[in-house]
Amino acid sequence: MPVNARVLIDGPSELVFDYAVPAGLDVRPGCRVRIPLRRQSATGTVLSMVEPAQVDFALRELESLIDPEPLITPVLLRMGEWIADYYGCGIETVIRSLLPESVRSEENSAKTRRVAVLDAVPDVTVLEKLAKRAPRQHAILTLLAHAPEMRMAVADLGDGSAAALKTMEKSGLLRLEVEDVRRDPEADGVDEVIESQPLLLNEGQQCALDAILTNLKDPAPKPILLLGVTGSGKTEVYLQAARHVLDLGKTVLVLVPEISLTPQTVRRFKARFAAMQDQVAVLHSNLSQGERFDEWHRIRKGIARIVIGARSAVFAPLPDLGLILVDEEHENTYKQENVPRYHGRDVAVLRAAFESCGIVLGSATPSLESWHNTQTGKYDLLRLDQRADGQSMPLVRIVDMRLEAAKHKGAPAVLSDKLRTALEERLAKGEQAILFLNRRGFARSLQCPKCGHVCQCPHCSVALTYHRTDERLVCHVCGHQAIVPRKCPECKDPAIILQGYGTQKVEEIMAKVLPQAKIARIDADAMRRKHALRDTLNAFKTHKIDVLIGTQMIAKGLHFPNVTLVGILNADLSLHVPDFRAGERTFQLITQVAGRAGRGELEGEVIVQTFTPHSPSIQYARRHDFDGFSEQEMEFRRQFGFPPYGHCAVLTSRSNHERRAEFTLQTLHLRLAENLPVGISLGEVLPSPLIRSHGQFRFQITLRTNRARPLTRHVQQVLARTTLPDDVTVVFDMDALNFS
């Protein structure tokens, strides 16, 4: 019986049409096809094969296949449908994630080059004759004879070689071929890799590895949460588990939370699997279109058997997937901020279930959602409670900055006396230190002491941050920049002052306090140059830098054995925000940053400066007590029905007109309240904590439920039958992590 192809048309319109399949055309779901659309030709992706509907007109036929094989595997297509249903978004937006633009666009193609190949070195007589009558041909043959594998790119043979090569090809002296050239994203970003050998595992690591390998033998492996304290050797367990899977002929997917962590992970895997470096592929949003095209097709063809990347790498078209490793699974950066708003960790767990492969979620501070899954039996729990080198966890000291303020009879200093003394002692011993402050710039704001005016961003409801390096006021939300005023814009008083401090000010203070120390800063401003982060970290590793000052870019995943002191300058920044996860994030951040200290033979020390020293998040982090923190935090979540004891979604409206954004959401609120499914809690329409962003006013409704899909479908049904004003955008975010 004939079937039709249901095709998703490329483009922003999300059009889906049925087309008849011509005889002899092997069309399957996931195939890329060329189709007639009105009076022109277009391209699309086959979503499914459907039985012909009873219609009184003839369907138009597909024109041709773009690729003979489906570019989207059945498993990935099934995942895409699940994501669209669960997160409440159009399938077209999901397809864009499954098939990057560089792959869908016909403008991109493989990069090729012509090469000259010598099958055998001509005998001496032939070479002597050529040397006399055709010296150019003789020179080319000599070069090829000494080249690796006796092949060279035509471009490397010099100008004027074309005619000689053509003549030599006709006479059978050599062959001319066309070969693909890989645009390697790590070609100039990763230093020469030195092969590493598997390390001897301690008892805890060996038990964890054995449990992972046993789990992989199960027909339907269970997700595993690997809770290992910082420095416990989780990466070594990952590497040895990956080796086992590769030896079985399967492939491995490694997810990291941030692009900045990708190069060091690539280095570790290439060093361990040095014999198969070319089989390691990288996927993240900083790749060029050509690099992404090449990496994607290397993965699809099975050339690359290890894929390392950020959250979008979860859609890598790996054949015969054997193991997924999700490093730092608790990180918020696994959540996509734009539509489709999927969570990379959760989609990875879903893919592991669909592929019947193993998945390991690793962290020193797991998300409470993953922790809850271990308590309910959905995940298996493995623990590494000791550092791999046998060293104890660093000693954490709390400094009450309220007492520092009283001591200095006014505003507290940026560096407490205890931290300053510790820095001097450590540097005198030739040891290194890290100072962490999750705020870039020089000063938080510019304020007039006379009238109280604060320089605000004209597009966002936040104060502009003063950056001394560029001598500019910068909005950290939309990027707006302004000239620093010499006097108050309102009352014209020249005594305008700086409030608060950021990493630039800390760097300036450190240069005065420790003038002999070599200091470097890592934040989004200092790391603009390509490979600046890599170069700075390499300099720190080789002890060309004594003190590293940075934001959350240095909070995790870094291993520097000579770092014995970590200072956390303002532990309260993430604590006092309108978000029920504020305590969890503060605990995670302090624990992760503290874990950078004492990772070698020397003992580590951590000094935490805070105005709320008795906060449970800070006290439990001081004792490295995840169990204690999770117990009290889970009780708080259970009482109020917050995740992991339910799902929390946010519906946001935004517009350049404040009243229109609010009225639109109020209308939706009334419609959502009608026939509201049982078990859904509908909040009120409220201004977003950041009410204005990028020039748009924002309002939001928070919804909570124990069952996600009924909530998503109810919201989507209401949105489908509501006509929104042209200048109002409404966004639905299931399992929201950002409430600002």
C-alpha cells in the first residue's frame, strides 16, 4: 500500500505538509528531501511516513532525496517528539537542535583539496632523464618520494606545478586525488598531547568502576549518580569506563557544563586515547559553521567514536552509543535558555533510556532532583568520599564581615585581615592562591551621595557596572555601554562615588597589597581573546602566576596541585535572591570553589567572607556536608511542594509596552484558570524580579504540579486559541531554573 511522507519545511514557519512518494524513492523518517512548495523548490525533513488520507485532490510528489540515508536516526527523532511534547514547543525548533544549521544549509559542504599521490618511487633511470629534460617534474617526484605516505597537497608543491602534474598523471608517474580536509576546532587550541596511562585506582574508585561496568551489562542500564568529593578522581573513573566501552566497539558521549571546560576535557581524553586522537570530536556553540559541519558528519559516519561537548552535544548522531558521561550534572548551564528550553542532563538520561546504554551523572554537589531520584530508586548511587591522593579536604574558615566592618569603623575592606595574612604566608612559601568573586567589573554601581541618583541602564532595570579597564559603564544584562559621567546627571554634583566591587577592583587592590606577586584575572572581560583562558590557565599551572582572581569560570573542574589557599570574597551574592534554589546554588558554589584548594601534597585552606555566617548553606559547605545540607533543604522543598517534589514552570510575557505585557498575561491567567486540570497550582500575575530587560517589560506566572505533561498540554491549548498582540511575546518554560 502506498504511503505519504509528512515533511517539515525548513524555515521559521513550522509548516508541515504531506507529499506523495514517487516509485523507487527510498524515503524514511529523518531523511532530508527536496519538495515543491507553491511555484518553487524547497527543502525539508521527513517526520514520519503516513497512510494516504481520503482527499479529493492529488498530492504533489517529492522531488528528490538530498541524502540517501536519514540524517536523523529513529532514536533522535523520537527524542525530538518527546522534547516538543514535554517542554511545549514546536517540532521545528527541536529539529533545528537535532540538525544544526550548518548541516541543514546547502551552502555548507565538506572542504576538499587536491593531492598528488606516488604509488612507487620511479627507478633511477627515469629520474635521471627527468632531471635533464623536465626538472620541474623531477623536483615534484623527489618531494613526493620523501613525503609521508608519498602524498602531498597540490597547493604545497608550489606555483607553476599544474602543467607538470597534468603531464605526469597522463604518463602514469603519479595520481591526482581529491580528499576531504577536516576543519579541526582544536587545531590551534590544544597543545601537543602527551599520552597518559591509566592510573591505579583506590578502593573507592575501583568499586565505582566495577559497579558502572556491571550496570552496563544490563539490557536496560539504570542511570548512575556518582557523588564524589572534589579531587576524588571522578575523571579517572570516567576514562577507564570509557575505555571499556570503546573496547566493546561502542561509542561514548561526554557532556560538560560550559564551553570553557571543553578544551581541558578534550586534552585528557586525547592523552588517554592517544592512539585514536582523530576519533575524538568536539561540539559546542563556539564552532564555526565549517567546523560544526565536519564534526557532525565525522560523528554520523562513525569516524569519531568519542564526542565531547556542551549541552547541544546530547543530540550528536553517534551510532551504537554505549555510555553517556555528564560531568558536573548539577550545573544550571545544562538548561537551554532559548526555545526549545530543554535540560541537557535530563535529555541525556532520556537518550540513555531510548538507546539502552549506560549513563553516569557526576558531581561533588549533585542537584537535589538527581539526589531525590537516588532516594526513590530511579538512579543508583555511587560515592567517592575520599580524595584520590589520600589528602584530607581543605580546612574552611568563615570570616564574619560584619565584625570586619566594625573593626574598620565603616565599610569593611575587600580583603579581611585573616585573608590578607593567609595570602602573605602562602606566597612566602612559594604556594599559589585563588580568589573567587562572582561579579566582574570594578564597581557595582555609580551613585550620587547628594541626591541618591544611580546610573541605570536605559533598557534594563539594573544599575550600570563601572569597568575601569575600558573606562565605561556596562549593563551586564543587555551589554549597553555608556560614558562615565564626571558629575551627577541629575543634580550636577561632582562628588559621584563608586559602590561595591568586582574582580577588576580586587585585582587593583591585590597589586597594592602584594606588589611582588604575579596576578592574573579570569572573567568574561579579560578572556575575550581567543585561547586567552587556555593561555592563562597554562601560565598558572607552570607557576608563572601566583594569584588567580576570577568569577565562576574558575569555580570547577580545574586541578592545580600547588594551590593551597582559596578565598571566597563575597559568599552572599547568590544567597539573597528571590529563588527557592538560592541556598542550593550557594552551597554548590562554595563547595566547588573550595575544592580547588589542597589538591596536591600540601594541605589546603579556604577562607569564606560573608555577612550571613550562620546561613545553613555556608555552614554545611564549611563542613563539606552534602548529606546534612540535602536533608534540611529537601524538608523545606517538601513542605512547599517545590522540586524535586513536583514540577515548576514559568509563563512569561514581554513587550516594549508595560501595560500590554501585563494585560496579555492577565488574560491568559483567566483562561488558564478555566477547566484547570486537577493537581495544578496557578500563581498570580506578577512582575518578573528583573522587570525590564533588553528594553522589554516582563511579567510572569508560576505554575506547579506533580505531573508535567498535563500542565504543558493545558498551557499549549490555551496559547493555541489565544491571539496575542503583535508586540507581545509569551514564553513557556517547563522545569524552569531561572525566575528572574
